[in-house]
Amino acid sequence: VVVLTIDAEILAPVKGLITGFLLKNSKGLTLLGDNTMNALPAKMVRQANRGDKIETKFIFTLPLLSKGEYSITVALASGSQDDHEIIHWVNDALILESECSSIAAGLAGVPMHTIEMEKI
């Protein structure tokens, strides 16, 4: 199980807060990703004010990745899944190396076990 934690400090009021991530291979191809708009928990933070600190946790099982380097891109946005504005985007926020000898082919989707977001 992987716990990907994204911490952010809010610099201006945000309505419709969305936190998301993408996992990319070394060629920049997006393999998978998710965001808080795909979760329905009642505790999900949707509004934040200047100075709020937000911690978002994506808890999931990582598929087998063939040997090589991968990166995680993270982003914050405001709005809805279909109509949103990017607030902050960080390419290559995290670099990871897979040592797996199994060969994974194709694009993979990751079923989330849990997504949590709270003001901290």
C-alpha cells in the first residue's frame, strides 16, 4: 500500500478545492492519477481560506511498474472536474525508481483504498 501525502498552504481563498496527482514514466507518459473530485467522503475539504494548511492523502495499491524511473506530478485547482482552474502545478515533485523485474505493459488504473483531506 502506498500513502501519497500532499501538503499545501493556501495563499488566497479557494472555492471548489481539488488536489490531484499524476504518475509518469521516464518518457513523460501519464500512467495513472487521481484527484479529490473522484472521492465522495463527507469530510472532504472543498473550501479553504488564506493561511489554511491542507493535507491530502491518497492511499492506494501501486501496480507493478517495470524497472526504471518514474515521477509524481502534483496539482491544486479550484472548480469542478469538468471546469477548473489550476492554482499550483509541480512537475516531478517526487522521483522514484522501480527495481521490479516483472514487465508491466499498457496504462494502469489504480483503485483508491482511501482519500483523505483535512485542514491542518
